[in-house]
Amino acid sequence: MNKSSFFIVGKHAVFEALKNKKRKILKVFLTEESKKNIHRLSPKKNLLKDVKIYFKTKKELDKYSKNEGILHQGYVAEIEHLEKIELKEFISDKNNLTFVCLDEVTDPRNIGSLIRSAASFNIDGLIVKERHFPKESKLMYKSASGCVEHLNIFEVSNINTTLKFLRDKNFWVYGFDSKSNKDFMDVKWEGNNILLFGSEGSGIKHHTNKYTDFSVKININENVESLNISNSAAIVFHHINQHKKIS
């Protein structure tokens, strides 16, 4: 079955896609210098073997990123989507999993930064609503700095149904809410957990909040209203990762 293709830009996004054996690369558009950099970064393996390469000037590559206002750095690739991962199959033989789930979060830059943090701090997967996930966004891939290739991403049709299913499979759902009375650092973070984040504007939807087991927050300076969601997530991911290492 033929898959739809799309373009990504940026050094890390393209380089990590080339390294991913599961990723189908259709074409790569490079400057002479960026080709040399790829060989420098991977001297023992020719990542460009069997890949269609087109050499362009930086100005010629600008057309792939100018509409988004992001820098291509001399790297552009046309790629296919990865095979979808089925959540039910993934959890069937695993324990002590930590997933992050996004409710109505749609900003590509924030999602990309969150993906980068999740991959960096060993979060087991990201659950997103398929209809809201900007899966072909150059900005998301650029912000993720190649980490889309290193994180399990589960696209689901309904967040509430998915949370209900996971709760039935012994997952605890923690909803992050700045109005909560409980500090997330007071949680033991044992077993299977889901970290639920809502949109920056309206937070977790009321109906979705019914599927949470606990409401928690990040304690910050009382004079500051809130943190950016990607910053909040990075703090939480780092803490849980450290907790798991010592427990």
C-alpha cells in the first residue's frame, strides 16, 4: 500500500530520519556542505547509500521552509510516515510504563519540543488525538530535533475512550492542573502511569477530566501564572526519569 509522503527540514530532523531503519526516505535535498556533514557525523556508515540525493543551493532550498519561517540549515528530505503502532499490542507484554497524553494541544512547536523532552527522558510513548496531531508539520519535526524517530507515538481516534481503556489495564491517570492542591513531586510514580496535559488556553476538557485518577501540579513562583506546556512537561519527565533510576 502506498503511503503519503511529506517534507521535513533541518539538520537533526533529516539526519535522525536517515538513521532510522524503519523510516522510508524518498529523496534528500542537500547542499554540498551538508552532505559532507552527514558523512562526518556518521563516518562508519554511509547513511546516503541507496538514497536519491539532489544537490541544491541554500537559496533553492528556501522554498521548502520559507512559508513556515524556519531554517532548513541545508537539509531537506521527502519521507513517508512510519508504520502506526497499536497501543493495545504495545502494552500487552510490558510493565512500569509512563505515557504522556495530550488533550487539545495542537501547536506544532510545543508538541515538537515536548517530543524532544519525552525522548530525552525515556518516556515510553506519546498519546495524541489523530485528528489534532500535526504529523506532517515541518515545524514540529524541526522543534523535535530528530526525536520523532526515537519516541513511540500513538495516534488514537478518541482520547477519552483510550484513557478509559488504559485505566482498565491498570494505568493511573494524572491530570496536570495549576489549580490542583497536590505537588506532582509528592507522587511515588510506581506502576503504569499516564501524564495528561491539556491545552495552554483552556487546560484539560471537563469531560476528559472525568477519566483522571489524580490532579497534580508543578509548584512555581506564585507571581507567575503558568509555564509553557513544553517546559512543564520537561520538568515532569526529568523528575520521573530520575525517580525511576533510583527506585
